[in-house]
Amino acid sequence: MRFFAGPEDLPAFDPDRDLSFPGEFPFTRGIQPTMYRGRLWTMRQYAGFGTAAESNQRYRYLLSQGVNGLSVAFDLPTQIGYDSDHALASGEVGRVGVAIDSIEDMATLFDGIPLDRVSTSMTINATAIILLSLYVAVGKRQGVSPHQLSGTIQNDILKEYIARGTYIYPPHASLRIVTDIFAFCEKQMPQWNTISVSGYHIREAGSTAVQEVAFTFANAIAYVEAATRAGLDINSFGQRLSFFFNAHNDFLEEVAKFRAARRLWARLMRDRFGATNPRAQQLRFHTQTAGSTLTAQQPDNNIVRVAVQAMAAVMGGTQSLHTNGRDEALALPTEDAARIALRTQQIIGYESGVANTIDPFAGSHHIEKLTNEIEEGARELLARIEAVGGTLTAIETGYIQRQVQESAYQAQLAVDSGKSIVVGVNHYVTGEAASIEVFQVDPQLEAQQAQRVQTVRRDRNAGDWHAALDAVRGAATASDNLVPPIIAAVEACATVGEIADALRGMFGEYREVSLD
């Protein structure tokens, strides 16, 4: 085995075809001609915990420290459509994100934050249509029209069946909801990214870099096909598609992964779907450093891991970036940990000098070889998915899930055997327990939040609320676009759980396929 690459490793490499120039098809070198020479990536910090009031304070702090885009984390009950006083929400309210039950919570979450001047990313999927409607309604309260709102809603339900499990409805009904969001935003929210197709969670579940690209694009292909079947124009809605990738530890592989993904997506959009608008061919993506690589042992080591991963994302040409806190293997990040994570991005952007050059690795034999290998490997996996009947069939039969589980198993075996070194875990162990401050969510907040949603129910106009939910059910039955009636429902103070239940009654609930 050779440990270096040369021209002989790139026998069919054509710089005009495979590289071109930054901002030009196939966008291997970046989607903008000047990349970070013109503007740095958007520095986001994913945050949300407890009640809306507490999270609002954290957002204001982050904005004061130089964050230029908010990224909202929602708690599990909000993600799967249960109000905070539901029996199944017990013990989970506000734990891994902020609890949002009604328009009053959403208004509090963004109190004092001008929605016409701040870009907001919301990590929400099964209930994405409800949270988007809440955001629109709060914008209207601020005097901000939907046309003025900018940001991204994750809205990637297919990866929930593969990697996370926070789904509600069966896949076909979920795809209908996704395309309703596409159609509404195309006309009413032109600055809004309608989906963030997420490889991040697939990688966190244990996939390889090649699988992350392939399975993410398999989901994206399903969304594009559903949108075109619904009569949407690829050159229009294609411009608002965005992606979300993981930045893992293998620095050079990660740089090559981002370059390969950009090139492969451009070719898929042009050659498979006939997109002719360059903006519809471009892969725009957010990156988050790899939470699965963080360790509870020697947590200060995580600062170094995050810096390496963040640098890979920047060198790979990300459009926005979140850096994890050093303490996230133990708890939600403290304010200090969040600030260090943000400072990591700022040091890379303003002190390292890497933003001064566009795609500095272009032409490296090793990087170009890795880029080719990742693109080719992803194409092979996409072909296998097509052979088993396409993305939905591959998910419904557990084909994709089994591939990810096998990769995760092999990776864990390598750690357990010591073949894969994790500093502070299986090598260079000190035996000392971690002694750092960890963030604690006040357990009293759950009762307070339950009381808050009960007050909303008590004080609303019952007739308006009842009529609004009936309109949601009617739209679901008639195949009308669901966004307008859901906006009306949240304005009538229908809760997240009530709207989700109305749709459960129309669409049913999904039960996971056995992988035995």
C-alpha cells in the first residue's frame, strides 16, 4: 500500500470538467466565485433549553457575542407533537431543547429579536409545518411579512426513519407535508430555505463518509421527485434546497467529502432532473461538528476535536457552521462552553488566514483522489438504492438502516479493540473523573410550562379554535395546501399537540420496521 498519491492516481482527471472555477459548474471549488473572500460563513450556535423565556436570554447573549444566525433546538415533546402537559412528555420537557406549545411560547422565544434582520434555522421535522406556521405568525405580530423572513427549516422527515426516530406520520403522508411547505414558501417566503436535507444524523448514527453523502442524496432525490410530481418547477424550488452535513475527525477525508458532495449534487440536478438554473444546481449546506466524537473523559480534548472538525468544514466550503461545546457529552453546553465554541469559529475566520484563499487544496493529488473516490462510492450506493426500488422502499424495508447499523458496529469494534484510537478513552487515559461545571435544567420548569399551555387553552376563543382545527382536517382530507390553515390554527391558539393530533387522525402514525 502506498501512503501518497501522484498523477498516476488520477488517470481520467480533467480539471475543466471536474474542477472548473469557483462559482462555476460543477462547483467542486465552491458555489461562489470569491467564497470567504467576499463574506465569511454564517456563524450559528445551536441552542435551546427549558422555557422560551430562558432560551430567549441565551439567544440574546449569543447575538451579543457575534453570532449572526440563530439555530433553534426543540425539546422531544415538541419534535413529536405532544404538548408539555401530555403524559408522554413527562420528564422530557425542555431537556434537549426549548419547549414550544403555542404561539405565546414562540412570541416569547423571539421577544426583542427582529425577525426581519435575523436569519433563523429551526431543527424540526415531523412538526416542521407547525413550527414554520408559528414563526410566520410571530413575524406578523412583529409587523414582518412572510416575504421578509429568512432562514431554514430542517423539514427532513426521511432521515428520521433512518437515523433519529422522531417521526409521527407514515412516509407518504410526511412527503405530502414536505411538498406543501415547498409550494407555500415558493410563493410566500422567497428568502426561506424550505428543507435542510440532513446527513448529520445519519453520520451520528454510525455511517461512513460515503454513506453520509449517498443516503442524504437518496433522501434529497425523493424530495425532488415528490416536488416535481406535485407540479413544482425544479429551477425554482431547487434554489431553496439546502443540506446539513457532519464534520468528523478525518480532516482530509472530510474536506474531500464536501467537495465531492457539491460536485455530485450539481451533476444530479443537471443530468437527472434537468435543472438549468445554476442556483438550482448548487449544493448549499450547513455543517455541525460531530457530537458523536465528543467524550465525557477529558472533556477539554473536545475543544481540539471541534477545532479540527470546524477547520475541515471551512476548508470544504461550508455556508454556515455550528461548533459543539466541550461539555456536550455530559450535558447541554454552559454559557462558557458555547462562547469557546463560537470563538473557535471566529479564530478560524479572522486569525488563521484560511479564508484568504478559495479551495486551497484544489489540485492536490491526494485530495482529488479522495474526492473522486467519495463521489464514485456515493454513486454506487445510490444505484443500489434504485435497484431495491428507490428511497422509500429502501427505508420501509430497512435496507438503509441496516447499512448504517453495520458501519456503526464495525466502528465500535475498532474502538473496543484499540485499532481506532480515541485519546483519553482507549489511549492516554488518566483515570481522573471529569471535573467541569455542567448545565442543569431546573426541574420546576416542566410544571411551569404545563401550566402555561393550560392557561393558553383556558383563555382562547373556543369557537375560533374549533373552526381552525376543523379547517386543518378538511385541508388534509381535500389535499389542499396545509400551511395556510395551520397558520390560522396557531393564530387561534391551537397548540402544537392539538394540530399534530388533528393530522394523526387524518394520516395515522408510523410504526418502525423490524430490522431482525
